[in-house]
Amino acid sequence: MVVRQRARDHGIAFGELPVGAHNAITDVPDITVGSVALCARDGEHAVRTGVTVVVPRPGSLLTAEVPAACHVINGHGKPAGLAQVHELGVIETPIAMTSTLSVGDAFRGLVLDALRRDPAVRSVNPVVLECNDGLLNDSPSLPVTAEDVLAAIDEARSGPVAEGNAGAGMGMSSFGWKSGIGSASRVVRYANREGTIGTLVLSNFGYPRDLMIRGCDVGMHLPSPATPDRPGSAGSFVAVVATDLPLDSRQLGRLARRVQSGIARVGGYVGNTSGEFVVALSVTSSSPAHDADGLDVVFHAVVDTTEEAIVNSMFCATAVTGVNGTTVPELPIGPVLTLLRERGVLA
Amino acid sequence: MVVRQRARDHGIAFGELPVGAHNAITDVPDITVGSVALCARDGEHAVRTGVTVVVPRPGSLLTAEVPAACHVINGHGKPAGLAQVHELGVIETPIAMTSTLSVGDAFRGLVLDALRRDPAVRSVNPVVLECNDGLLNDSPSLPVTAEDVLAAIDEARSGPVAEGNAGAGMGMSSFGWKSGIGSASRVVRYANREGTIGTLVLSNFGYPRDLMIRGCDVGMHLPSPATPDRPGSAGSFVAVVATDLPLDSRQLGRLARRVQSGIARVGGYVGNTSGEFVVALSVTSSSPAHDADGLDVVFHAVVDTTEEAIVNSMFCATAVTGVNGTTVPELPIGPVLTLLRERGVLA
Amino acid sequence: MVVRQRARDHGIAFGELPVGAHNAITDVPDITVGSVALCARDGEHAVRTGVTVVVPRPGSLLTAEVPAACHVINGHGKPAGLAQVHELGVIETPIAMTSTLSVGDAFRGLVLDALRRDPAVRSVNPVVLECNDGLLNDSPSLPVTAEDVLAAIDEARSGPVAEGNAGAGMGMSSFGWKSGIGSASRVVRYANREGTIGTLVLSNFGYPRDLMIRGCDVGMHLPSPATPDRPGSAGSFVAVVATDLPLDSRQLGRLARRVQSGIARVGGYVGNTSGEFVVALSVTSSSPAHDADGLDVVFHAVVDTTEEAIVNSMFCATAVTGVNGTTVPELPIGPVLTLLRERGVLA
Amino acid sequence: MVVRQRARDHGIAFGELPVGAHNAITDVPDITVGSVALCARDGEHAVRTGVTVVVPRPGSLLTAEVPAACHVINGHGKPAGLAQVHELGVIETPIAMTSTLSVGDAFRGLVLDALRRDPAVRSVNPVVLECNDGLLNDSPSLPVTAEDVLAAIDEARSGPVAEGNAGAGMGMSSFGWKSGIGSASRVVRYANREGTIGTLVLSNFGYPRDLMIRGCDVGMHLPSPATPDRPGSAGSFVAVVATDLPLDSRQLGRLARRVQSGIARVGGYVGNTSGEFVVALSVTSSSPAHDADGLDVVFHAVVDTTEEAIVNSMFCATAVTGVNGTTVPELPIGPVLTLLRERGVLA
């Protein structure tokens, strides 16, 4: 796999806040990310899919509460676990991301993970998010297994996050270009302490003409990636926002609701069929800080990391040929950079 | 299996509205119900679980919209599919009910059902509801399979509904007594037409002392079914409310929100861990009637059918011995009837 | 005004939990209640209305957060302030209850109250709840003034709460009988501490035949209070639930959602036009206790106090003649007690 | 008042969709807009406020349903009427916009308006939206009266909409610059018919550095309008989205939820204290069209009109000096145009 560079490696900045060590969700202490990509066969039954997991903390989450919230931007999607997160304000499992039709298998994987940690478990709330990779992936063959989820959890680690085609990103595309997993982070001060906001997205949305990078209407200037068999579609989008700031579920819900603003900054209109969901969590379960205007910097960080993570999901992805030979090209970074320079956005 | 009689067969009435032909959700035209009960082994790995499906209409629901809504009474549960029902106001699959840890397998089953109807499907929103039968069932062995869901759909039919231990009801208990599936229906007039309201519940909630039948505090007078290994717990509860009245998603949501009132009438307080969810649907997708006070009779029907369905779920269930020999006794109907007669509620 | 006795003074108990000193919302430390009843003129322009305020804490609430939540049971109503309570989880003013058309004037009154405490205020979120007293009150004359709200706040006190026709209760009726303000409290243990749950209701809902007291279908046995000009209607209902347990906004929302179960216990079906709203608050802003099954006793207390408060709102109200000579009779307590004795509910 | 030109008059386009005749919400048939600006006194008690009303249809709305929905982007605000709009999916009054502390008086004005149309009214749900103009306006003096609302309704008309400082816009500012009322419209095809999407905003939000116009980071290049006494703040924002497409309440809610994306396009992050609310309505109450991907063009229209309306609210506003001599300058359009030309966004 060709390794492509992230947006920031090309000198593109998003907002004014400082980034974390790896500019990734794993900059939030304790957070690890694991992924299993499935790439097999060509033709009608090509498998181009995978699983990505965000693990909030080592060990069972059933015995150590992780404050969390969720937000539905556009409910045309099939997530699992959101009702209980909303009611209780905590998550009990890693968050798994995968292909739409494979949510059930991912659910089963998270149940098995809870049971291997504690065989006495009789109730657990698996959180599964999905995007539809049916353009490249023979999703009806249900290639993702519960064991893939366990493997993704087992290989989860801190440090740099695999982006683009990694894990669940294998079969995703955005604005007509190959996309997938992306991440970014910011370091902020709130309530007299320093904290990190880290976002990881699985990006699979957007019409070609709508793509906007750092305010430049890139989608209007690039040759269209759309073809008759890939006219572009509304897609879907899911994100995990994590922090070590001591925020409670209600406050985390406020963070989650700012993700839509980050999507808008890359040109997303939240299409009819675009299931867009966010889970926000804090690895710190101590007393929440009160809401104050200082929270605005946290909101800025959520929007900026969302925007950057989406762009990273495209910058790092490479072209993939999948079902029936359908190819989704990679975003041509050269022309993008040229346009940004012409527009004075990039030096 | 001993067939026990429903509440109404003992002369117990619930409210003043007339009941449908079978006093069941299947009195709503097109609605069919199917169930597969799994009962195998004794001891540590006893299987006492199953699947019940409510099928709104024959054939694929993806090609013929079924207006629907959902409501979360208490979100401590693991349903699938509710976000999209909320966003789009329709359901795309039969509604499957099963054991908590088996939601993923039921999800897979509904995906397979959609695919066998139309192999071109790349996105479908399975609706799965669950209660926790871990008291009687070795739920960690994940005994429910996707094929069980397909079988339940295949055997779904109109007419009388199997109640008590049938299907997903096999391992459930309420107020310390064996319960499971229950159903009831009412015939009402709204918006110048006659229509049916049918409710089916999977009942698995309630502390022994709280049980109330037709206003009588039965739970305070029966010998307690609780034992040290079964102290009673908050449980969980799911319901499907169906009608052929031309109500849209917003209006169906209003029906769904009245189910809590029916639960209260049998003494339910909606406990902390009791995941309580409702899906309401209409088999008629024509123009909605406007909200008017005439809607109140529909609301009465929802409350009355919920109350009666819960009582039926107990009256029709028989004692079950499950995991490690744990036995949940059946509700002793004789003493209940005696109390109701003493209280003047029953002739 | 004839003083009538509360339900418990007649020996009627609701649930098994111990009651607070005054069996009222004022048993929660710091909580005070004030009311101004307006009763003037007869005939077409008869004024039968008022204001009741629940004051969570002395002094400005803008400088000392009061955790709070709200819940909409049936949104056919005109409350003010709920959106911000939902977003921020706190209340900033006393909670005012009044006549539907007078919400604007009550809003103005709460703004003036905030300004008299601190003239520098430029933003404050008044919380106003309402029921429709148009059956007895010439509500279109907008008789409630901002000054009435200030007066109600000024006279708020702890100790016994004026029920029935007091304050906003002056023009309300339920199940065809005169009702109004009612209250009740319970003492519970949760999270290793003792706390009080106090509920105050403004009750204005229910069809005559539906009235149920302690499970007895009183409404089916009393001579109907309905007349051709007062056929009974769905009405409306608002409640304030207060506690000194250290619960946060999310948890208080869970309490608020149990109020519907209490309404059901007196026979309420939540009618189409019945605006039913709940605000729950804690006077203790310290760290929240985690949700646990121990919370169930708190939920029981919410349901039981709601039920008892509604019954008190009728037991304590006396007949009122209002607009155009319309009279709403008081609930005939004698026959109610007789029925409860016949049913074995009352000794 | 100096008349300033709208963005489009300077050649700035927003998206690719065609605009309506007046590029305003009044392009939607039946919709009229009225405003009353209050500008009196200087110094400590300067009045700089007003009322703007959007009237969906002539005559009483109580007798002819107007489908509607609302959406809370950030609930730190004091709107009235949203709960009932959410429950019933219709509005019953014009939508009034005004100063935060004056919501009660606007509520009273809408009640009086309903009563002058029909003295038999006993219940009506006034919809009032607000932003905080306390920076320029002596809002604690509560200068807005119920009569101002009646006057705004009386003078409501179709055709061009007064923008900038008009009506409720008199005391508002955004990104440190004077703003207020703005509007825009688009003509789209959906469900085999042509329809108009019109948006009207009351804009009062944003930190100076965040301002973005057509993707250009204008706020980073203009000299900051902030001064020590006006450091900029999160503000608030309300919008009305109207259409003549036959969309029902659920669908209108989907439109309302896209407004956040339009806010993001001018650089808004949805600040902590920024109460951001949307009401969407259809003047066509016929059967709703089904959701389909064709709806995406409608969503684009919502985002584009929101963006353009916000920019118009600034382009059309002129500097205002208010309380204690505080001046909010007008956006310097020349430098903005220069930057847009340098960036290649404007010819």
C-alpha cells in the first residue's frame, strides 16, 4: 500500500489550535485504535471492507465507567448501542466501525469480547457504527466476522493511527474519491487544565462538486471522479470524539453536536441517505467542570479536528478496485495543493 | 406445554372498548406473528430463549413503506434500528424480538431475510428489540441464530398469537412470575373510519410486590415468588403497537408514548435497568388524519391493550426451569381470581 | 374557603415508602412554595386563576447552579424555558405555574425578579409551566400580571403547601371535578444517604369515567360530574419533582420520565390536548451518584408522590363557579371513601 | 438609514441553485414579513431593539394548519412554543423574533393577535424566538411591547425583506460587526414539482477571527472590530426556513437540521452561550412527498440560503451606537470584496 501524506504534512493547517503529539485520537491518554482490513477476491464477490475499533481504556469497561454521549446528525443509518449511551451516559464496550450489513456480526464480536473478559456477563451494550461500502465491497456476503472485531481489539494501540484504507475504511469513498479512516487532535485549556480533543472519522459521504478544503471549492475545479456507474451519492459518516477533560455525558453531547459544523467545512450538506452519527467520550470520569464560555475553545477543537480528520481520510487513501471492477480513484493531491496555493491558502 | 387461559377467558376485562376478533395484534390486517422457541439442555448450559417476529406486511418492506415510530421509555437496553425509524418514519424489516446478547444474530437474520427477497439490497435497517432472559437462559452461549429469525418469519401467520413461553418469551419473567409474549387488540373509530389497535408485548419486568391487576395490588397478597437466587429485578419490556388507521410517523410516536401508562397499570415503575422500548406502526400508508380529540380513544386503546397484553403474558406462561435448575413459577391464577372477586373487580 | 382534608388524612396510603414531615415538596430542604390566587367578578368576565411558584433556593439562582431536567410527556402545551434546561442542565429562576394564555406575563415576572436581584442581568431563562383554566376563568382578559409572579415569590415559604384551589390551581379541574395544586413527599435512601423526593402538581386533566384512586375505578361509580357544557376534556398537567439527593441533570431526567407512571395510576391516559410537562431539580449540586438499581426506590418515590399529589389536588379543592356561571363541583369524598372501603383498599 | 447592498448585488454567489424573485423568504407564496424597530434615547437607557415577524399565511393559523418543525442547534436560549410544534407538527401563530428579555411581551402580543382574530380562543401556542441584544440595547427596560408585535404583524408584506438593522435586527451583531436580519431563497425541483426554499435569519453570533465568507477567512484579515468593552462573544442565532413544497413535520425537521451546516459556512462554531434555534414550515398542507435522494437539492437550498442570509444580515447592517455609547461598526465591505477577489472567489 502506497503511504500517502496527511494534510498537515503538506503544510495545510486547520484552525489556530495546537495539535497533539500524533495529531490523532490516540493523543488522548488511554485511547487505542485497532483495525482489520479485509481485501479478498476480485469481481462480483470482491471483499473490500474491514473493522476499526476505538478502545477507550484497557480492560473491561463494564467495571470502570467511561462517560459518553451520542448524537444523530442524520439518522439514515444502522448504529447499535446509542439508546443506552443516551440514557446512562456511559459506554460499556469499545466502539466498532464497520460495513452497514455487518453491524450484527460486529455486535456479536463485542459481546464475545465482553464475555472473554468476564464470563459472568449477562448484559452488555455493544456500540457499533457503520457506513455503507457496498460500492466497492460485496457487502451482502457478510464478510466481516465477530472474530475480526476481536482481532481489531487485540491489535489496538496508541501512537499513529492508520488512516485512509485502513480497517473499516477499506471500502469507503467521499466526494467521489477514495476515503476511509482519518484522525486529528488538538490541545486546549479548559477549566484550569490542559486537555486533548481527539477525533477519528469513518468518512463515506459527499457529492463530487461539493468538496471544499480550507474554504476552497476544490470539487468545482478537479476533474470529476464520477462515472455513470458511480454518480456519487450522499453516503454516510461516523465519528468518535474523545477527550481527557472531565466532561460529563451532557457536556459530551454538546461536543458531539459540533461535529456537523466540521462536516460542513469540507462541503458536506448531510444528504438524505447519509447516516451521520457521533459518539463522544471522556477517559476521565472525575467531576465535570461547569459549562462556561471557556468551553468554546473545546468546541473549536471538535470542529477543527473533524475537518482535518475528513481531509486526512482522503489524503491518506489510495485508489481501490472492488466489486465488478469498479474503481474509486484517490484524490489527486497535486492539483489540490496547486489550487490552495493559487487561492493563497497555502504558502 | 400446558395451555393456560388468557385473562379475558377468566372474565377479566380491561377498559370499555370492544376487542378484535382474536384480541391480538394479528387483528390488524396484514399483520402476522411468528415465533421460534429454543429449549434445550438442562443445567449450566440450559437454553431457554427464542425469537418472535411481527411481520407488518407480506413481501419486502423496502418496496412498500410502512409508517412507523419508536419510543424509548427507559433506554437501558440494546435495540437495533431505532435511529432510522425515528429519522425516516418507516420500517424496512419485520420486527424481531429476542434475548439481549443475541441482538447481533437477529440483526444478521433480518439482513439475510432482506437479501433472500432481493439480492440487490445493499442497505437495510433491521429492527431488533430484546429483553434479558439470562435468569433462565444460558444467554452467553448465544444460542439464537440468524436462521432462527428466518424460520420465525417463515412461520408467521395471522389469527391467534402464541403467548406466554412462545418464541422470545421462553426465558422471560415478570414480577417474579413466568411471563413472555402477550397480545391484545381493540376496535375504535377515528377520523370517520373504524380501525384496529393491536399490541404485542415481550414482558420481562417488575418487582414481585408491585404487581397490580385491574387495580388490585395482587403482588402484596400473593406469596412471594422471590427466592434468594431470584430476588426479582427491574427487568425489561418491549412492545409493538400496530394499527390500520392512517396515522403517520409523528402520530404513531404519540401512540407509542402511551404504552408507559399501560405498564403503570400493572404496577410497573420503569426500573433503572429495565430497557423499555416501543415500536408503533401503521399498515396503512395513505394520508394521515389530523390530530384531534378523537385521537383520545386511540390512546385509550393503546393503554388498555398494553395492560391486557402484559397480563396475558403472565396468565399464559407456565413455569420454566432453566440455567442451573433455577425455576420461575407460573402465576397462580386461582388466588388472583379470588382476590379480584373479593375486591369486587370480578363477578 | 372550606379546608378539606388530604387523602392521607382519610387513611389512604400510596405505596410503602415513608413520607416527609409535611408530605409536601417543601420537605426538600431549601424548597419554598408561594401562590397568588386571583378570584374576581362573576359572569362573562369572571377571573378564577392564579400563580404558583416553586422556589428552589433563596436568592438568585443565576449565581448558584441548581441541577435540573425537564420532560415532555405530551407536548400539547406552552411552557417556557425548557430548551435551555435541557441543554445546560440547570435552572436559573423559580418555576412559575399559571394559566395558558398568561405565560408571557409570567415570563415577564420572572425576568423582573431576576433584575430586582441583580440589575446587571442581560440574560435569564424563565421557566413557566401552564394549564388551561379557560373553563372557569376568563383567561382572554389576561388577568395574571408580572407583579402577581413577584408577589408569589415574595410569599413563598417552607412548611405545609396550600393545595386545591390555591394559586394557579384556582381554575383547574380533573376528571370533571375541581382540582388544582397538590403535593406529596417521600423519604428514601440512595447512594448511602437519606434524601427526600417531593412533588408538586398542577392537575387539570382526565375524563370523568377514567378516575382511579388506589386502583379503584372511582370514575365508573360516582355520578358523573359532566354536563352538556362541561363534557370533560383531556386537559393538561404539569409537575415539579424536587430532591436533595445529589443527582445530575441526566439522572433528574430519568426521575421526570417516571411521572407519567404516576399519572396512569389515577387513570390518566395522556389525552391529545393534554399538555403534560415535568421539571425535576436537585437542591444539591455536589457530585452525582452513579446510576444503580438502588435508584429504583427513587423512581418508586416519584410515582407514588405523583399519584398522591394528584389525589390531594382533588381532595383539597372545593367547588368553584366561574365564567358564565359554570360550576365545577368538588369531588364527593364520602362516596369515594365508601367505595375504597367496599373494595378493601381502606380499612 | 444608509441602504447597503446585499452580497449578491456585489456579485457574490452562494452555491449553484437559482434564486427566487426577491431572493428572500417572501418568495415562498403566502409568506409575509413585518418588522418594527425601536430606536430611542442615547446613553445608559438607549433602546436599540425591535420585533420581526414571519407570517406564514393571512388570517388565523388556528383554523388552517401550517405544517412545521423546530430544531435546537444549541439550547442556550429562551424560545417559546417549540414543544407544541414538536408534538403536533404545526404552528398556530406568526413567528415573532425579538430581544431575549422581551420574549414574554412578544408571547403576549401573539396571544392578543389570536384573540383579535377570534375572541373565542382559549388556547394558542405563540412561537417566539430571540437573540440577546444587550450589548447595544437597554434590554432590562423591556422596551418591546405586545403592541409592537401587533404592529409588526399588521405591516407584514411580501416582496423585498428589510434586512440588517430592521426590526429585531436593530441591536444585533455578529463576528464583532453589526448584523441583524438577513434573507435568501432558492428555487428547486423536488417530487416532480418546482418549489421555493426561503430562509430568514436573525444573526447575532460569532467571534471576530472566525468570520468566513465564501470560504475565505475574512475574519483573519480584517482589522478586528473587537474592543476591550466588546471582546466578541458566542452570541445567538435564530432562523425560519419556509417552503411551498408539500413536506410534513418530520421532513421539515430534516430541513431545519441542515441550518447548522449553513452557519458553519460563515465560520460559526456554535458557541456555548449561543442559543441557536430553527423553525421550518410549509405553506402547503397537502400530502407529503416521500423522502428520496431528490431531497438533497432541498437540503442544499437550506444550507445555501442560510449562508447567504447571514452574510446579507451583515452586508445590509450599518453601524449602531447604543447603550453607554457602545458602537458596533458595520462590516467594511470594500476590504471584504478585495480579499474575495484576491482569492479568486470573486471576479
